Amino acid sequence: MQRYGSQLKSCALLHACIDSVLPVPSPSFYSSVHSISGVWLTGFFFRRRAAAVCRAGGEPLVIEEIVVDPPKAYELRIRIICTSLCHSDVTFWRMKVCFFCPFHCCSSGPRQASQVCDATLQDFPGIFPRILGHEAFGVVESVGEHVDEFAAGDSVVPTFLGQCSECVDCKSDRSNICSKYGFMPRPGMLRDGTSRFSDGSGNPIHHLLGVSSFSEYTVVDVNHAVKMNPVVPPSMACLLSCGASTGKKFGVTHFINPKDLGEKPVRQEIIEITDGGADYCFECIGLAAVMADAFKSSREGWGKTIILGVEMHGTPVSIPSLEILHGKSVMGSLFGGVKPKEDIPILADKYLNKELELEKFVTHEVDLKDINKAFDLLLQGKSLRCTIWMDRLK
């Protein structure tokens, strides 16, 4: 973070000076390009910046110059320093139909799903074009009306899970899923249902999970941002905005590779290792078959299965009712039960105190222009986390 400190400070000071001396620009101002110390004044309020746009499911992302609108009420515009690629981004990237349709029609197959969506969801935004990305670190560039929690220059991480801190769920210690701004994969727009992104032709580009960090600038709702200690390195802060696998650090003792078992079911191996089944089973990848296996691997009497993975295929999970009668239980956990605004700063402190070792999870780094390489590395199983830098200093 040290290498960015002076740059971010001068950036904030420059914006403060501009705000105090410049009148509201005329429309002709937006068509001109000016630059001072690397801070673009193109469109004093509407910023033209580079972004990796997903135009179609499964197709390479396209680096485009887009327009990022100013923040509206209860919103922040963030300059993204770096972002990282999560496998959930790959899942959304692969989607060729609108899975998060409220009619759940996509389970009937791509062709029928597409026809039903087109015919019935007139007000439901399509998933493409879209700017992916939901793990990032950035600096607040500007804020909209009614934003008191953040100011220009603040270090922040945007989060896919919102927290209003006012609803019953946010006030309860039994849930981290805000009833107003929780996990909303559909349609992914901001609270007024519109986008802050548009392409060179003026067409809107859809958001993802209220974050969309594969862009030099993004706009997020105030409930989807958390202040970050600026001492935490940007690439480490990225991981805290979504998650990192730390099971081995905190007590996992056995690791089973199904390829090493031949025809033997994984659940049988687990039952043998644990002398009857595990006390707790965590499913992390979002496959119904694995969820069922995790449940069958838990111990009768008190075994608990926790679902962490997001199931994207519309496949129901089959659980024998008799095993439930035998004392097994299953529950879900989104974002590990973390309340973003309260718990992410605690995790940041744990990192600074060396209680969380995050460095080992960042295996590769690329610039935004090479973002498709990050996808290739992840799909080939060669990368854990790849940091994508927006403007890496040499």
C-alpha cells in the first residue's frame, strides 16, 4: 500500500481543489480530454475509463472504454486499485441464460429458458453485457447525497453482501443476510434498478452483485462498501472482500483426493477416517451431488452439514428423511456468517497481527489488459487467486 499512498493522497487533494475552483462544466466540456498528474478530467462528472466487459457467456472479456456515471444518493464512486478473480465470477461468466429468473425456467434447458425469459421478463435486465468482479480494493473518489459514512480518499473494499445495519436481520446476531440489501444476484443493478455503466454507444452495461470491480471505476451502494485499514496491502484486502480458504490453518487434518480412491465413494472414506462420520461437513463448491455426499458423510445423532457453495444449476438436493430423523441436520452459510461492516475490519486486524496468512493465496498477478489470462489460469487449475491491477506502478 505504501507505493500508492502519495498518489492517492495527491489524487484526493486534486479533487478537493477542483471542486473548490471550477464551476459546473458545460456539456462541451465532456467531449474534451484533459489530464493533470494522471487524473483524468474527461467528463468532470461522467468518467470515461477502461473496463473488462463480458458481452456473451463464455466469451473472452473485452477491454472497452466505458462511461461511469456519478454516484446517486446513497452511492459511492470508487477508483479500483486492484481486483481479483473468484470462481464465482467464472460461474457468472459461463451463464448463457438467465439462471436467476424469478420463474426458475432455466432448469428446463437453455432453449426453453431463453424463450420463456424473453417472453415474460420484460422488466428483468439481461445478464449481458455485464461487468463482472466482486473482490476488490479501491479508494472513494466521490460520494452521492446522504452518504455520511464515507468520504473521498477513504480506502474501501466493496462487498457482494450488503449490510444496512438497520433491519431486523442486521441487528440480530443470528444472521448476516440483510433483509434489504443482502445477496441479490438478480438483477445486480443498484437500488434504483438502473446501471451506472454505459458503453461507447450509450447502451447500459449491467452490474454484478452490486460490485462490478473489473473496471477502473465502479459505483456501489453505501451498504455494499466497508472501510479498510490502508496499511493492508491492496492484493490482501481483495481477499477480505469475499473469502479465502483457511481450513488447514484452523484445524482441518485430512485432505482426500477422489482420484486417489478409485471406485471408492468419498463419503465412505470420510466415514472410515472419522469412525462413523464427521461432526461437521462443509460443502464449498456449489454442486447438489457434493451437498448430498457431505450430508451422508456426517455422523448420525449430531452431524451437521453446512452449505457454503452457491448452487447455480437449479438442481434440487436429495436428502433421505430417515437420516434427518436420526439426528443429522443441514444449514446454509453465506459469506461464512460474516457481517461485512463489522467483521471485515476484524479480519483485517487479524491479517496485520499475522493470525491470517493471506499471501500464499495470491499465486499470480496481471494487468487489466491481460484479464483473460487470469481466467485461463483458474480454469486450468494453475491459480488460487490472481490479482488484477488497474494501474500498476512500475
